[in-house]
Amino acid sequence: MSMFKFKKVAIFGVGLIGGSIGAGLKLRKMAQEVVGVGRRLESLKRAAAVGAIDSYTVDPGEGFAEADLIILSAPVNAVLELLKTGLPFLGSKHCLITDACSTKAAVLKVAEDALSGNLSFVGGHPIAGSEQNGPESADANLFENRVTVLTPTPRTDPSDLKTVQAFWEGLGSRVFLLSPDEHDRVLATTSHIPHLLAVLATLTVKRLTVTNPEKFLGAGFRDVTRIAVGEPSIWQDVFLTNREYLLQNLAVLEKMLAEWKSALQAGDREYVRKALDEAKQFQKSLP
Amino acid sequence: MSMFKFKKVAIFGVGLIGGSIGAGLKLRKMAQEVVGVGRRLESLKRAAAVGAIDSYTVDPGEGFAEADLIILSAPVNAVLELLKTGLPFLGSKHCLITDACSTKAAVLKVAEDALSGNLSFVGGHPIAGSEQNGPESADANLFENRVTVLTPTPRTDPSDLKTVQAFWEGLGSRVFLLSPDEHDRVLATTSHIPHLLAVLATLTVKRLTVTNPEKFLGAGFRDVTRIAVGEPSIWQDVFLTNREYLLQNLAVLEKMLAEWKSALQAGDREYVRKALDEAKQFQKSLP
């Protein structure tokens, strides 16, 4: 894997994901130079301080110049904004761009609309987020044994797809391919709905009129709601750029809630037991 | 704490909670004898094998005879059943009974209806459950720094309440008092709704028509749904004996879901951001 090398990799957004990519590249000597690009000097300095990047700049033109790989790992809307306005910064050299956004259809649409000349884009999503954020949480081994989804389209260059796949495998990740649309459909269920439910479980307690509810929170509550501390600026974009599939999932959820309501009202032990058994069996079937 | 001793403690139900009580009593030498009482010989044997109890019997008459403390730590319906039918087994000696059930109003009602003569009942709920179950998960220190809620009523003997409080404090627990009704209202929100949401998040994935969804499950999904493997026979009783308050909470949840649906349909960034910020701040405010 150390044979697979980039000369200059530019990372736009150096939080948990971007910082971990930088740290991983440096640990594995996969890039000669890792440049952090961002909007806030403060974050870039902290990323450099923890060794996640070699150098940094708030000027995309400077940061992206001569890069042979650019990774966009900022929140979705910041990535969309950059794709719409920032690509003119890039020169005439062939440049491969990929991203790490949690939703893909919106990113791919804007990216492919913006592509021209020597630019090439491959969509990607490392499923490695957590409630942690900021460059201090960067971990060179974050992607080890995690899954990264790449989302090729008819316009994706097969050789660039292979390069990006090798890049993620070099960081220790397993790579699967889905279309951007299929990615968003699946992740709405496996990631976005759980996050929304964690938020709702938290807010249900907040709305409870009781003195010191924190006294009565068990480990279950902690588990279910832990990810609700996830960065609002990141999740706001995720929810809004995947709202079609989120709404489809909410419809499934509403149907189940209505069933539970009827079952509880009727004291239907069979329904409750069957649902609990089904959830337990499915959980246990997961690897 | 080792000055506080019982001669014979009988534990009805030797799973995670009952087994941990037995192990904790023995570790701290709080009881001269700990007898496990249950319906399944197999569980009792396993509890004895891991040292959670000294002896065992499937005969409540034998197990409860001469006990100065009886702890009912089986699923709610088994406890209700025992309270309705098993108390005649008890002799004329003063006997203090307490329980560890996750819902309290139903248990207190049945217990106090069944009380007579020298029997005394104090309701309790150690908030220490997890997705683990069975005597193998017994842990003598399970209750350390956990909260146990005791639920006195006008019929509760103040001196027996003090005894049960000292019992739980002896096991390392902090004790708070709530009325049975207030307990059920609070726990519906802090425990039962999170459990239901974990089940629903799991079932949403199960209902998704995608090949191998397990490939695309992140750490967030694991956290949110972990407790859905909790024992169905336990949770079935919890949900059904607390259905009034669960339904009240479901109404709050349905209202929030309806708001989210409108916000997503309208692309309302402000609503989404505000809800995420509110959940994050509340989470961070918890100790």
C-alpha cells in the first residue's frame, strides 16, 4: 500500500473526517504533502498542531494548486458552495476530486454540473462519523475496517474510480459501490433516521416537566441519545439534502408508531411481544 | 455498611438484576444466607454456579420461609402473579418485601391489595438494566453509583422504607423517592420511550428492501439500537403496565415528528438547526 502515493493531497475541511484522512495518509506515507484548506484559520492551526496536515491555507486557489487529489470533507453545504464557486481556482493540470459527504445525490449533481476540462470527480462517503468532531479527534486509523461507499455515475472515469478506491483501501477501509441515489436511500435508514430518533428521544426528555430528570436516566437513554451531540451544522445539511428519503422513512416510522399506539391502547400483548422479538432477532443477526 | 445485615434474603428471579443483588449482598457480607427462588431450575443452577446465590428452590413456600427480606426481581407480570397467588406461602413472622420492577403503579396496587398481617411492602426500581440478561451477567458492583428509586405510598411503613433504603445504599446505590405514579411518568420518558425508539430504528432497517444493509450501518446506528436486544419478556411487561404514560409520550413524539415532516417538506433550515442545537445543548447539560 505504501507504493500507492500522491504528490500533493489537499483536504478541504479538517474536522474528524478530514483530519483523520490527513493523519492516515501521513502515517502510511501515502502522500508526499498534505495541505489543509478551510475557512477558519483556527481549525487549520489545530489540525496542523495534532499532525493531521503538513501545511494549511484559507485560500483554496493556493491550497488546490498542483494537487493531484483534492478531498472535500466539509459539511455538505460548504462542499456544494465550493463546487459552485471554487473550481475556477483549479489550473489546467488533470485533477481528481473526491468527497466525504454523508449525502451523495446533491453533491454529485452539483459536482458534475461544475466539472470541466481536466477535472474529474468521484463521490465517496466513509461511514466513520461519530459524535466527536474537530481536528483534535483525528485518528489515523479511523477508517480501518470501516466501510466507504463510492458512488460512481455514468460520467465517472473508471480509472479515477479505481484510484479513489485504492486510496480508501490504503487507509484501511472496505469499499462498496452504490449509485448516489441508492446510497442516499440506504443511509437515510441506516444512519439519518437513527440520528433523528436520538434527537427526538433527547428532546422528549427535555420537554418533560420534572425536576432533575438526569437523576433517572439509565444506560439505555445514554446509548440511544449519545449521537444527538453530533455537530448541528453537519447534520442540518445531511437532513436537508436527503429530505426525500428521510420523509419516506418517516412515513414507515409513523405507520409503526400508529400500530404501537393501537396495540398499547388495546393492551395487545401479542403485537408488542412480536415486535420486540423481531427487533431482537434482527439485531442479533447483524455481524 | 457491613454492620447492616439480614439473616436470610430470598430473591425471586435471578437474572441480571436479581443475580447482581445476590452477588452484591454476598460480596459485602450483608446477608448470612441468600436464597434464589424462581420458576426455572436451569436459571437458578446457573446463578448458583456464578456464586450469585447460596442455595435455590423452585418452591416459593420453601424459599420465602423465615426470610427477613424478599426481593422480587422477575419480569413485572411474574411479580404481579406471585403477589396475587404466592403471599399465602408466607408465615406469621414479620416479613419485608421489596421489588426491582421497572414499572411501579401496577406493582404497588397489587402488592398493597395482597398485604395482610405481618407483611410489609416497599416498592423499588434500581435503574441499572441493560441489554444483558441472565445470571451470567450478574455483577456484584452493578448498583455502584446507580440510582434506585423507592416509591413509598401512604401505606408504606417509614421504618421499612428506611431499611430498604439502607439495603440499596449498602449495595452502592443512590436512592431517590418518588410516588409510584410519578416514577412511571418519569421513566416512560427517560427509559421506556428510548427503548421503543431503539426498537423502531431497528425495525426500520429491517423493513428496508436493500441487500446486506449491515454493510452500511455506522456506529450511530449501533449506539441507538443496542438496547433493542433487551429481553422481550421483560420489556413487554414494562410497556404494557406503563401504557398510559407511554401513550402520553408517544403523543409528544408524534407532534415532534409532524413538525419535522413539515420542516423537511418546506426545506426549513431554521427549524432543523434549532432542534439539533437544542438537543445538543441539552445532552451536554446532562452530568
